Amino acid sequence: MDSSSQVYTLFIRSTAEKTWEAIIKPEFTRQYWGGMTNVSDWKKGAKWEHLNPENEVWITGEVVECAPPKRLVLTWADPDELEDKSRLTFEIEPEGDTVRLTVTHDNFKAGSKMAGKVAKGWPLVLSSLKSFLETGKGLSAMCR
């Protein structure tokens, strides 16, 4: 996989609306993302933050595009290394009684430290999201 683009596709027994809410609503993200929350007003140009359980900013960025419940595009950066900015895209498409969720994390700068970090994290986060939406419970590996 080219480190400048990471693409993950999964099928989830859920609706587009529930999948969307699981991505943007803090009360849901904390249940499958190790207590982490995503906070924003989700309008184009708005700031968004990924907060740890102590409400410290772990990731920050801007909402580039927001088309509920189909597409969300964000910039993504460690607040201590803002120059290492990348782009994250969530695309949600209904497929019968499931949704196809495609997560693309790309536009990494050459030598990006973040590219390696998210390559390890996304498979676990997305597996936990799928479990949460299908069973009401995220993976225990995501619990701190």
C-alpha cells in the first residue's frame, strides 16, 4: 500500500444514518474508539477535534466537506505537528440491508509520521465501529 493513500472498505449491517451518527456524535464514538470523541458543528470550514477521555486534543483539523449521511471530508493533524496535515474521507453508501463504508486517509506529506500511526490504528477502529453498529458494543481491544 502506498503510504500516501490508505483505503479501507467495510460492509456494516446498519443504515447510512446510524453509521453517520456513529462517526460524528461523541456519545457514540467514545463507545467504539477507546473513549475518544469527535467534536465539531460539522459545517464546512468548521474546526473539528478528536479528544481523548480527559478532553485533551489528540487530532485537530477542519471540515472540508459535509454531506450527511453520505460523505465527510476532514483535514487531520497532530496539534503538536500541524505541518504534518493529511486528509480523511468517510463515504457511506447503502447496499441493501447494509452500508458500504469507505475510509480514505491520504494527502500525507513525504516522510509523514502520521501515515504510519494511522495505518496501525484504522483497522482496529473500523473493526470496533462495525462491531458497535452491529451489536451495540465496540471491541474490548479499544477500551483503555
